[in-house]
Amino acid sequence: MIVARSIGELDLPRNGIVGLVPTMGALHAGHTALFEAARPDCDVLVASVFVNPAQFSELTDLSAYPRDLDHDVSFAAEHGVDVVFAPPPGEMYPDGFATWVEPGGAAEGLESADRPGHFRGVATVCLKLFNLVRPQIAWFGRKDAQQVAVVKQLVRDLNVPVEIKVVETARDHDGLAFSSRNGRLTTAERELARAIPRALETRDPVAARSVLEAAGLAPDYVEVADLDGPTLLVAARIGSTRLIDNVPLPKGARS
Ligand code: PAF
């Protein structure tokens, strides 16, 4: 497996299908599902590992984000990745960087209410990664349903030649969606967090809110939105950790 630690080192074989799984590292079972979905469809599978400062609204959240490139490289190698692309922040955002992608539409509401500028950072880094890796296909997880909608909109609106494929949310034995943020939960917080998948199981925003509130959680939002079909979405803080999750609803469910 190749590890490209700079843009200059990213010299990809261009024969066949190049696939990209963009990540911020701290690879876990949720990423395994992405790699497993991607592997059979591509000749060269690239995973980017880049903690994108531009998508964090809080500095404390950015500095608390787990970083362990050695772990990520071994994990990626074990899961069939051919190339890990891990550029330094100074190369992605050099001095004088001043051009941003400002997504509207799907980026409005939900996460943007709590994290202003988040999707500007996501859309900008995704476009940069697409330009650098030039994949024919890129895979994203359904857990970040609004992100998926924003990336699909970006690709459509700016005519980026990449197909976006979506992988269903991978869940732990207790129903909690895999996330790098789960590692920050204490045992008691993890117990509380189980209310999130339980809330989503109701498939109803009012009932879901009741489940969360009964568990003592004050959600940032519990909403149905049309993201590739009606979707029930939840965001809630447990201690200092903010978790998001969602479930697709049957077509025709009200948003
Ligand atoms: O979902 C993520 O890990 C990030 O938002 C992404 C898509 C890698 C962009 O930094």
C-alpha cells in the first residue's frame, strides 16, 4: 500500500476505476463498511485521511479530534485500501488561501444551525479532494445524510465528474451508529446515547423527541427532511460530545 503524505506524492496509477473514500481518520467499523462497499467497484482504492480544520466551528472540537496516522494506515491496509492520502493542513490551505465553495440548498438548516460554516468547509475540502485524486466514484456514509445531500448537490451544480455512492449506516451491537466521536463517551454517556437509535426506531419526530427527553437528552433537533427521500434526523449532545444519526422513512412520509 502507498502512503502519500503530500500532494506531490500523490502519483496514482490511472488504469481502470479510481475510487475515493474521504475520511478524517480515526478509522473504525463505519469506515470498514465504506471500504467493503468500494473495494469491488474499483481498481485503485484511495482513502484520504485529513482532519479538515475548515469544517470545525469550535477550536476545542478540532483539537480534541483523534489523530493516529499509523493506526489509520494499518487499518486501511487491512481493509483493502491501495493508497492513503494524508496531506498536511498547510498544503490543503496554504497561506493566502481565499477561495471557498458556499453551498446553499441542502446545506441550509439542521447541522448548519449549530455549526455555521461547517458545510462550506466540507464542500470546499471535498472539491479539493476530488480535484486532487480525480476519482470516478466516491463513497459517503448515510449517517451524515445532510453531508451526502450537500456533496451530491456540489457535484451536480459544479459538474464535477464523480459518481457519489452512499453506504448504509453501520451500527454497533447496541444500535449506536459508529462514529469517531463515540470513543469520547464515558460508560454512563454511552448508555444514554443508546436513546438515539431507540428514538429513530419510532420513525416519528414527536415520538422520537419524547424518547430522547425521557432519557434526559435535550436534542439540538429532531426533524424530518427530504434528503434523498424523507429522513428522520436527530442531533443531541451527551456531555461534551455531539452525536448525529438518522433513518430513512418510507416514501410519502411528511417532512
Ligand atoms: O465525513 C467526513 O469524515 C468528512 O466530513 C469528510 C467527508 C471526510 C470531509 O472532511
